[in-house]
Amino acid sequence: MMKKSISLLPLSQQSTNGIFSGYASFFEVIDQKRDQIAKGAFTKTLKAWQILGKKPKMLWQHEPKEPIGLWTSLQQDDKGLYVEGRLALGLPRANEAYILLKEGILDGLSIGFRTVESVYDQEHKTRILLDIDLLEISLVTFGANSKATIHHIKAI
């Protein structure tokens, strides 16, 4: 009887399929809910996630029962919240998301959060979010902030 050997590659050498990046949120854009995220609104929440040694959940269409991958990097820059993530290929919904991303059918990102501090802008009739508690980031068909999209997907 011949033994088969299984060789597991470190993550850094595994396929890059399912890796993508984009902006989950843009600053100073009035979204469809009349919210506007101020520069720096993610500072405290990103620090809190870092202290916990975790990252927000990656969900499908904000559905808590459908995690589809993990966020590998989150950075707040001058534009907004830049994210990089990896789909958990093998999960049916993650596989579906990957196909939709590759075909350009799906490209939206959206954040799930709790408001910590905000002010109301009477002139523009918008809520300006100064500090938010980021809970999750979802791949979505239609996000409230139309600029929040996936910019790059890696595929072999």
C-alpha cells in the first residue's frame, strides 16, 4: 500500500484567488441615508479592534448568518476606509461572491456600525458622523455610499 503525502503550503504561498481591495467608506460623501462620515471617524474603532487583535466581520449583504471571508487590512487614509480582504473560497456564498466580483457584477462595499458621536448639519440636512463603532463590512449589491466599491480583485 502506497502512502500519499499531503503538502500544505503556508498562506503566503497559497493561491491569491479571492483576494480583493477597495474602499468600504469615503469621507465627506453624503450617502443615500443622508449620512456623511467625517475624516477621522474610524480612529477609535480601528484602535479598539487592534487592541482586541481582531478585525470586523466580512458579511454577505449585511447578513449576520453569512460570513464569507475575512478582512486582512483596514486603514483610514485621507479618502476614507481602505480595506483588503480574502474570501473563504469553498463556502458556497463566498464562491458566488468571487464569481460576481470577477465578472464585475458585484462591486459594492458597505459598513455596519453604531453611531458614537454625530452632529446634524441643518444647511445640508445631513447627519455628520464624527465617531463610529465599526461592527462589520459587507459585500453588497447596492451600498448607501455609491463610491464605496471594490477596486481590485486578484485572480489567477
